[in-house]
Amino acid sequence: MGLGLVPLGLAFGALITQSGLDWWWASLFTTFVYAGSFEFLLIGLVTAVAPLATVALTALLVNIRHVFYALSFPLPGVHGRLAKAYSTFALTDEAYALTSGVEARSWSGRRILWLQVFMHLYWAGSATIGALLGSLIPDSVTGLDFALTALFTVLALDAVRDRRNDLPTPVLALLSALAARLVFPGQMLLAAFTLFTAGLLVRRHLTAPEGPARA
């Protein structure tokens, strides 16, 4: 997964310089913001000199999914206040995807923490290199901003293969995304998560076993 972040980070760094920002913005974003999808959006917000309130609201809408990640992320296994604080900060989609599998249940807190540290280093280092080399990439090269979408697609396919007996869940996620795209194109992410959560709750209610009958 760390090696998979390298081309994504290079693309992000190159996109930074192609957007007219100095190379050090790549290091700043990846080190202190560290929220891949929001970082791509943040480039446009910074170049457009968006108000701080707009940036804060966008960050909330894009990253609100992490509230659900925290429900099953193995943070209790990470010991120490600083370690827990960093692990919370470094809870990315990729870190959650790796630690939510069956094998990860036996991992130590130290392993989980170092996994997050190295992924952070891969991301920040490759983005910085991409920004420094960004001037060498012709302006005619397009599609760098699709790198994040490609990574999420791969993560989704891996999750489906890992949980083949739970096909209704990815199907529900896909239908939620399509419905949000058609009905709420301006707020697709928030609408998709809302529809998906509502669908999961309805599915839980319909499939939950009935309690013992009262005498």
C-alpha cells in the first residue's frame, strides 16, 4: 500500500506546481493536512483564495466519513497519549482498509502505529519529490487528478474480493453513489454517505433476528 501511494503522491506534487503553487505547498499539505481527497480539493481552494469558512465546511463534508471509521478502527490497541493522538490524526482511508481485515485483528498496536507512520512518510516524501520535479512535466499532460479515484477503485475491488459473501453491501454503496450523483450533484459525497447509512440501517432492521417470544 505504501508503494501504491508513491505514484499518487508524485501526481499530487506535480499537480501542485501545475496549479501555480510553490513546491513547498506539497510538503505542507501532506505533512499537516494529510487527507488525500481533501488535499486535492484544497489545491483549488487555495488557488481561488477561498474564505476560511468555505475551506472548513468543505473539510467537514469530505472527511465526515472518518467518524464511521473510528467505530471499528483498532485504536484501543495503540498505547500512549502521543501515539493515540498521532494514530487518530493518521487515520486515512488506506490505513483503515488495511486494519479492518480479519488478519489485522491480531496485529499489535506498535505494528498499526508504524504502518501509519510509514504510509505518511511515503505520501509526504513522494508528494515533495513530485512537486520538485513537477516543472519537468509538460502542461499538456492531463489526468493527474484522477490518481486518487484510481486508488479508491482498487481499494474497493480488494474489499469486494475479501468479502465475497457480502455482495449486497458494495451494491448498496454503488446505488447510493449513483442516486446521489443524479439527485444531489452538488453535495454528492454527503448525500451518498447519508443514503448508504440509511440503507444499512434499513437492511439491519429487516435482517435482524427476532427476539425470543414473550410468554
